[in-house]
Amino acid sequence: TSTTLAILTAAQLREVAAGGDLNALLGASAMLTLIVGVVLVLASVLRLGAVASFISEPILIGFKAAVGLVIVMDQVPKLLGIHIKKGGFFHNVLAIIRGLPDASMATLAVGAAMVCILLVLERCCPKVPAPLVAVAAGIAAMAAFGLEDRGVEAVGHIPTGLPPVTLPDFSLASQLWPGGMAVALMSFTETI
């Protein structure tokens, strides 16, 4: 799924643009995109589709399950309103457990309400865009009840417009090619 690809991409970009510099991130992102594109075009030209059949279904299921756990462990601190120093999986589990006494009840209530909205709408009204409704309800609740004053963090400023056109940073090619191969392979196996 696209979540798997997003995690692989984010992991690669975090390695080479850890400082958060927007220009470095854009150059690295352009380079990773170029690598993935070249790999996929070459795989198509060389008719390497048969290689994907060697990746067994249990391997793909295990990988996706692991990605699911990573996503959950990334979201739980946000639902609890706590900040943890991120590390490995088990480090994050312990950090979350240690952070439980500092959990924000207001943030937890908002998070639980959003999850309930998603689940109820998906079950009762599947044609209604549940994520859109949940986001709109969250925005309305933030404004109507002054939730920022109660400890619920808002996203903050979101830049408008498109990012500037950026050429790939070719100096990062040697660092990004393994991740580019992984992203290309995963995107290819997702289409089988």
C-alpha cells in the first residue's frame, strides 16, 4: 500500500536530510524519485516481472504487518499527547509506557472521538468520506471549544502553494540507491 511506500521513503529521506532543511529535503526527494523511476523503467524494459513472483506471500504479509506496527507505534504518542524520543520499536514501546502518566486527557478524548467517528461512519455510512468528516469535526471542535488552551496541539502553520521545482541532488545518489531499490521493489510487488 501507499503507507508502506511512505514509510520507506520517509526513512530514506530522514537519513540524508535529518536537519529538516527544506531545500535539502526537496533535493533528496527529487533524487529518490529519480532513482525509483529509473529502476522501475529498467525493470519494465528488462521484463523483470517474473522476479517479483519469487517474493512469497508470507514475506509480504509479514513486512506489511511490521509496517502496521511501526505506524501504530508512531501514532500512539500523538493520540496520548505525549512526546517521546524515537528509537527502535521496543525503545518506543517503553517510552510510551513511561510517558503514560503525562498523557493529555483532552488530546486522548479528541483522538478517541476521531477514531469513533471513523469507525462509525465506515460501518454505518460507507459512502460518506469518513476521514474528511473526522478532520472537519476536529477543526470545528478545536475552534468551538478552544482545545489548544486545554493542551491539544494544533498542526500549526501549513505552507501554501507548491514547493519550488528542485533538481535532484546527485551527490546523494550513492546514499539513496539502496532505499530507492527498496521503494521500487515494494511498489512493484504491490501491483502484483
